[in-house]
Amino acid sequence: METRVAVISIILENSSSIAEVNKLISDCSDYVVGRMGIPYKKRGISIISVVIDSPQDVISTLSGKLGKLEGVSAKTAYSKYTFND
């Protein structure tokens, strides 16, 4: 199986979407390498970075689902390298 490493950067501007964001990330927990969340109270937003090592389609699907949520922005940065497990 060919995988890539990517970082999905998520900005939550709507706290009502937090549960759905957490559910989507948990659904991919087999591929998640690490996660960091930062509540930015001054601006009333939360910032989450998720490092994932998975097939390309898993990364794209997760990022797309996150970006469709109300008040959520998601962008993905991919490693140039692929890995075969």
C-alpha cells in the first residue's frame, strides 16, 4: 500500500462544529501520527494540526469532509515522497 505523509491544518471559527471535526479525525485514527490543538481565545477560534500517514484518497477525503463543515477551513500540505508498506 502506497502512503504519503501530510499535515492537515484546520481553523474552527464555529464551536458547534468541534464534535464533528473530532469524529472525522477519530475515524482516521489508524493513520494519524499526531495532533495538536490550540485554542486562540483572543480571536475566538481554534487551530488544529493533524499529521497523517495514509493513502492519498484517505487524506483527500478527510480534508474535503472537514472543509465542508460550517465554520471550518481546512488545507493540506503533502510530503513529496511516497512510502510503500
